[in-house]
Amino acid sequence: MSTLGQSIRRALLGERLPTSRAAQERLPKLLALPVFASDAISSSAYATEEILLALMVAGSGALGYSVGVGAAICLLFAIVAVSYRQTIMAYPSGGGAYAVAREHLGLLPGTLAASSLLTDYVLTVAVSIAAGVAAVISAMPLLAGYRVPLCLLFIALITLANLRGVRESGKLFAGPTYLFVFSGGLLLIVGAVRLATAAGPAVIIQEPPVAALQPFAWFLLLRAFASGCAALTGIEAVSNSVPAFRPPESRNAALTLLWMAGICIGLFFGITLLAQFFHIVPGGEQTVLSKLGRTVLGDGLPYYVLQAATAMVLVLAANTSFTGFPRLASILAQDGLAPRQLANLGDRLVFNNGIVLLGVFASALIVLFGGMTHALIPLYAVGVFISFTLSQAGMVKRWRTLRTPGWRLSAVVNALGAIATCVVLVVVAAVKFVHGAWIVFLVIPLLILGFRKIAEHYRTLAQALSPEEYDVPRALRHSVMVLVPGLHRGVIDALIYAKSIDPECEAVFVEVDPAETAKLQQMWVRYRPGVPLTVLKSPWRSLAAPIIQYIRTVRAEKGVGLVTVVVPEFATTQWWHRLLHNQSGLIVKLALMAEPGVVVTNVRYHVGE
């Protein structure tokens, strides 16, 4: 990379970190909470609204059922959190649902859990960013026409922040997350005081009664429950990233998980209760939380602080996926189920390739669905409940296999979690299928198929490269040729190098213009480079095709096993100088790389040195 490119990279990403700094980059609990729990915490900003929107089909009178639905979701949240705490203690190396399912249930359940989580991570970014932009538009409706560009901008910024490292992103996201928790807590306290003292709302929002579009039915309750279960997304992020915590890793991760569960349940159920007591009706340009904030806090500074904190935490909630997705992808890569590049640590000790890949996928979803939260929500939370169920089922089998002290109680806890999440999975899948969840059920099998194909490739490659039973040739006959575009200092250096390898090497020139051939032959006689010149005719002006055909002829006639092709190149002093020269050498090299029995080597001549 050029000096200018290196300077830009360092300015954007920061200085490189040595591997020895990895332990110092681990997170304390106060930074780990906003990094790994921002997704779950932020979902309280829109989960209540999704419940109300589902119930509103039966009219304003049906909104009263939101409290019961919210209570059921909170109970499920507690069950899943306790179950995942056991997973954290049992798997300090991380991996979460994938590690548990693969070890105890087999490869197919493991890849099912992994593909479900990866899908949900992408959707988490898209939904969080879309919801954050919706909160911004609620406070500033003039920005409504810029929804998609704002979403893409926020994804780019979060991607960049994560490329700078986990510790730096944790410091960046801690403030907005804790501000949202504080603002949400203030909202609940002031709302509770107003209700207890009969002080009434700070701002009265006149909501006209909503007529029922269809009669109330139990199916609506199930649909509201399924929509509100978006509040559970993000629970598994802590269990996937246990190695990112400071020692003792498992204990710190388990405490962070319990803190997260308490905060999420308190905020979500509190907002649901207040929305019911203050008769908040969803709809319009404002979110439910925005309406509730105006009702309880008024139109002053506290309301705008709440909205700003909500927008920031919803946008930054995507960071949970930017930590979980790359780590899970790296584990899959280490197991030979994903491209090996995903396991590579970048300059800042983060998995750069996974971070960039997630940003690209999430951006595509935003563009495809117009950045609308309600359009993305039906796809959301399906995959996460698949992974929940598989994880808990795997833990049950683990306890029954190991039979460690207290295993019966642990197995009961995980069995309860598996049953609860499996029931919810069936409900969510049935309710959301026709509203877009079918896309998830199409993507997940395709991912599983992709994992199998990648694993098969790596397995086949390992067998092909194995030195076992390999008949090593006793001698290697090879021929050396130098591709010459003309005769200059760089070509002369390449000819000298080629002669040191094979004194009987030859120079090869592809004739596109006969006049250029005549000039080269005259220079060859004049400077006598000491290497015979072979001219290949190319009436179709192709460079690679005549060379490849000639190499095949040489191998057949001389019986050589290998042909070394030397490509001379000159290197310019400025990056923009490259734009002034054709890249014919690069094109030829790419073509030769696909030809068996050919080795391509470059001899570079640095101009000006």
C-alpha cells in the first residue's frame, strides 16, 4: 500500500496493535454492558410499539391486553437469561448456541444454529439502524425524505468505529447506552409519580379512538406476543463473546448478562405499563416512546434528551451484531465451515473481514426494504429463537452426559428454556411467515448448504495436498521464458535473473503491430542481451492466448514438467503514475495463474532508484 494509503488508513483506524496487546484490549463489565447489551436494551424502545400495532387491528379497546403480553415476554426473557448464564459458565471459550449445538447435537444442528444467528445479526443491524433513524425523524419530521441515506451513513460510521477495535468502540458506545438507561429510568419514575399523585400528563395528546378492522381473537394475542419478542434479541451476544471479557471471563460475562436482563425487563415492562395507563396509541410520524415521553416529560429538555438518547442507542445497538457476527464467523472459519479469511485478526485486533461483510449485508437490507422498521420486523427474531432452542436442548444433553454435581437442576432449567423458546419459535414462525419471515426460512437453508460446500472443499483440498502416498518426482525438468514488451532496463534485469535460473532461457514477445516487432529485433541485435528472442503472432491482438498456447507447445515438445514465466515490471514513485500505464502485465499474470504447470515470477525495476 502507498504512503498516502497508509496515512489514510492510520487516520481512520488508528495505529496497529501488536498481538501482545490482545489481553489489554479485553473489556471490563462497565464497558462490556453497552457493547454486548445495547441491542437488547434498545429493543425496549420499539418492542412495546410492535405489541400495540398488532393489537390495534381490533381497535383501541384491545390495547389493554398489551400489559399481559408484556408480562409473558418478561417471563420468557428471565427464563432465557438464566439458561444462557449456564451456557456461559459451561463454555468460557464462547461460541454460544453454535458451540453447544455442534458438540452435543451434531454438525447439522450446529450449522442450523450458526446460520440462524448470522441471519439475525444482519437483521439486528438493519432493524436497529432503521428504528434509530425513525426516532430522529419523530423529533425532526423534515428528515423523513432522507431515511435510507441516514441509515446507510450510520451503518458506515458504526462499521468504521468497530474497525478501530473493541475497546475503542466500547468507550464510544458506553455514553449513549447509559444515557438511554438513565433517561428511560427517569421517564418511568416521573410517570409513576404522576400516576401515584394523580398529577396527570405533562402534555395531553388527544388520540382519536381507533375503530376495529377485525374482531378480537386469540390469534391477535399470539401475533402481538410474536412481535414483542423482538425484545429478546441480543441475549445470546454475551455467551458468544465470553473471551472478550477480562478475567475471570465466565463470571464477568454471567454478571453482565444478569445486569442486562434486569435493565431490559424493567425498561420494557415499565414502558408497556405507562403506555397503557396514559392511553398511548401507535401511529403517525411519532413513535410510541416519543408520544409517551411528551406525555410524561412535556416538550422540554428532558424529552429531547430522551429522544436523542433513544436515537443514539438504537443506532449503536447495531454494535452488538458487529461484535457477535465477526466472532461467530471466525469460529466457523476455524472449524472449516466458512472462508478462512474470516478468522484473520486485523491491525486493531478485530476481525475486519467479518465486520465489513456485516456492514455490506445490512446496507443491502436497508436499501431493499426502504429503511422501514415495520417492514423489517417480520423477518426479525425468527432466527434467534431457533438458536435459543438448539442451545438449550444441547445444554440438557450436556448435563445428562456429564452428570456433574447439581446436574438435575441445571438440566431442568435448560429444558424449561428449550420448551419455552421452542413454543415461541412455532408461534413466531406461524404468525410472521406470510408477512416476510419466509425469507428467513429460505436464507437459513442456503447458508447451511454453503457451510457444507465450504467444509467439503477444505476437506477435499486437504486430502489433495496431503504428502501421504505422494510419489515425489526424482528430478524436475523445467523451462524459463521472459515476457518482453520491449527492451529497456527493467527487461535487461529480468533477462539477467532468468539466465541465472536457466542459461538456456528465451525471451518471448507477442506481436500485435509488425512495426513494433521490427524495432525490437533491431534493438535486440544492437544491445545483444544474450538471450534468443521468440516472436508470437497475434492477429486478434490478444496477449494471453498466444503465450498460453506457446507454453503448452513447449511443455509437449520438450517434455518439461514446469515452465517459469518471468514478467518484468517497472515500479513508479507516485501512486497516480500507475494510472498512466496499461496493466497488460497484470492481465497476463492473472491468465497464467489458471494454467497448470506454470510458475509466474515478477522482476521489478524501481524507476528513479
